[in-house]
Amino acid sequence: MTITMAIVIILIAICVTAAITWFASNSYRTRIYEKKIGSAEEKSRQILDEADRVAETKKREALLEAQEENMRAKNELEKETRERRAELQRSERRLVNKEESLDKKLEAMEKRESNFTAREEKLKARAQEVDELVAKQQEELERISGLTMEQAREFLLKSVEEDVKHDTAKLIRELESQAKDEASKKAREYIVTAIQKCAADHVAETTISVVQLPSDEMKGRIIGREGRNIRTLETLTGVDLIIDDTPEAVVLSGFDPMRREIAKIALEKLITDGRIHPARIEESVEKAQKEVEAMIREEGESALLEVGVHGIHPELVRLLGKMRFRTSYGQNALKHSIEVAHLSGLLAGEMGLDVRMAKRAGLLHDIGKSLDHDMEGSHVQIGADLCRKYKESPIVINAVESHHGDVEATSLISCIVQAADTISAARPGARRETLEAYANRLRQLEEITNSHKGVEKSYAIQAGREVRVMVIPDQVSDDEMVLLARDISRQIEAELEYPGQIKVSVIRESRVVDYAK
């Protein structure tokens, strides 16, 4: 029992000691916390006081700066106001001076106007007197002559017009007679000038080629499954294939004759072989291109042999052969160049000039046509640039540049090439026109002639190379016929394009009928 009590007492003592220790430590911590809180509050008060002092200082500084800025703005405004007021005063003085000067000018003008008014009234009175005198003179003249004023004016104009027409027709006849007399002396100059006026541009008209088929079944094989064969051929050659109801034929359409030739050769190879598929088409087109290139070189070399010209650059020879696939109004460009070369050589021989140089210039005069589809510029400029590039002589270059009159001819060989070019192009059968262009030209010819006063009927004959004009005898005299023919010729030259020349014949028929009774 005693041990138990002792243990209890010890436990109670421990508990009491622990409680006292806890309370003591808690009281100590509380005091420490209170001290820290007090010091923090003191620091916060110090910080707030310092912030208030700083804010007050900043406020005073800002207020002073605002006052200074306001003072500066006020001074600048006052200064600007003074300047504007001074400027307004100067403007006002100028306006007052101008107003005074305008008042003076207005007074002077009013005085002048009053003087002018008085003078105008006097002039009107005098003009009225003059009109009365003129009217009296006219009445007296009409009474004496027996004609009214309008009749007299018409009579005078008609007589003067007839005299002028007669003198003009007489002068034209004299000039034409004089020109004919001198024609034998200046034949070369006149022929060259006339040929230069007749020279015309060239355009290709042939745009299709036809390939014959062994049977109509071949059309389906050319088209291929879902059209793959025909699409491949058109893509590789750049030519349109027209497959229609035409029996055993396929039409190749395109503006480039060389591409049409390649497509034609390739298609003929495919038809002969019978195997038609995209890979075979590519192979055939490649072979056709090589064949056409070889054909071009052969044509160029054979042209040189035919004309007898040597020493031309190989590239120019290739371009000459390429002209085999170029046409002008149906005339083959290569054959035209060969013909011009022969004509130039003959003319040079007659005139005692260098025949070989003339042939060389004639053969190369249209060399630019082989590239005018691929390069910008006229075939004349392209040809001249090519000849310069491949070191041709200045005589040949000038002949190429001047054969259409774009550049002045500097040698007789250039004039010979001009003449030969026009002779080759304008000779009968050398070139052809489309039916539509031919009918159009005939219609325009008759419209031009019928539009002139006094023309009864007109007929275009000899394929449009002559137009005959029937005039009304009572309205067109013999002298007026000369002027009418010249007017019609000038209008045709201005409004129509045609090869060679057009003859204008004006016919006036007079008949006198009487009866014996």
C-alpha cells in the first residue's frame, strides 16, 4: 500500500511539474511574441510616416512642375497670339490697299465702257447705213444683170470649178507624159521604188495534214483505251488529231508545219508497225524528230548546191532547210528563196555586178522566217541578226534588212534582191489567196469605185487585177475622168492590201441620136 501511494505521489508530482513547466514556457513564448508584434507595429508606423513624407514631397514637386509647364504654355500662347495678330493686321492692310486699287480700276473700266457704248452705237448706225447702200447696190446689179445674187454665185463657182478641173487634168496629162519620156533613163530607180511599194508581209495558211489509214478499225487503236494513245501523241507533238467520220483518214491540225510533219511521220510509223501504246508512241516521235532534223539539213545543203553558193555557216544551212516547212500564201519559203537567188544572180549578171554575192544575198534574204515563230520581232530583223551573228558580209546584211524597205538600201545588190523578191512573189501562180479573202477583195474593190459621184456601174475583172468603172456622161466630163481614176487609185492603195498592181479603167460613153424624116 505504501509503495502504491508512493508511486501515485510520484506520478502526481511529475504531472504537476510538467504542467508548471508548460505554463512557464507558454508564458515565455507569449511575452516574446508580444515583443515582436510591438516592434513590427513600430516599424510599420515608421514606414507609413516615411511614405507620407515622400508622397508629400512628390506632390509638391509635381505641382511646381505643372505650374512651370502652365506658365511656359501661357507664354508661348501669348507669343503666338501676338504674331498672328500682327500677321492679320498686315493682311488687313494689304486687302485694304487691293480694294482701293480695284475701286480705281473699276471706275476706269466704267468710264471706258461708257465710251465703248457710245462708239458702238455710232458704229451700228454706220453699219446700218452701209447695209442699206449694199442692198441698194445689189438690187441695182440684179436689175442690170437679170440674175439674182444666188444665181450669180452659182454661175461664178461653176465656171471657176470647170476651169480648175480642166487645168488640173491638163497638168496631170503633161506630168504623166513627161514621166513616160524619162522612164527609159531612170528605169532602175522607178522599178525599185514600185517594187518596194508592192512588197507585202507573209503568213502561213496551210494548217492541216492528212494521214491515210489502212482501215477504219485503226482509228480505235489510235485513240486507245480511254483516249490515252491520242492524248500521248498530241502532248508529245503539240498537234491536234481530228478523228471523225472521214473514211480511212486522220487529220493533223496545227499552225507549226514542222510539228505536223513530225506527227505525220510518227503516226505513219505506228500504223505500219501496228503496235500503238504510249511507250511505242514516245519512241516513234523521237525517231520522227531525228528524221525531220536530218531532212532539214539535207534540204539546206541541196539548196546551196542548186544555187551554187558555198561557205555558209552550218547553222544557217540548217535554218535554210527548216524553211521547207514555211509557206507564204501557199508559196514554199525555201523554194521562194532559191528562186530569188536565181533571179538576183541573173539581174546582177545583166548589170555587171558580183553574181555570187547577189545569189548569196537572195538565198538568205528570208532566213528570219525560219525563226519568226520562236522569236520576237519581224523576220527582217531576225534575219539580219542571224547574218551578223554568223559573220556574213555587210552587203548581205543590208540586203536582208532592206528587202522590205525597213532600212535604206546601200548597194545595187540590195536593190536587186528587192526586185527579185517582188518578182518571185507577184508572178502569176506563185501565191494563192483563200476564197474568202479573194471574194472580200473583189467586193471591196467594187464598193470603193461605186462610192464615187457619177459612177454608174463598176466591175472587178481578171481576178481582181483590174476594175472597170462606167460613169454617167452627163455628170462626168473627159477632164473629170482623169481625176476620178486617180482618186479611185489612191483610195485603193490606202484601203486595200493586194499583191502586184490593180488597173483602174474609167469608161465614158457618149451617144448622139437623130432621125431622118
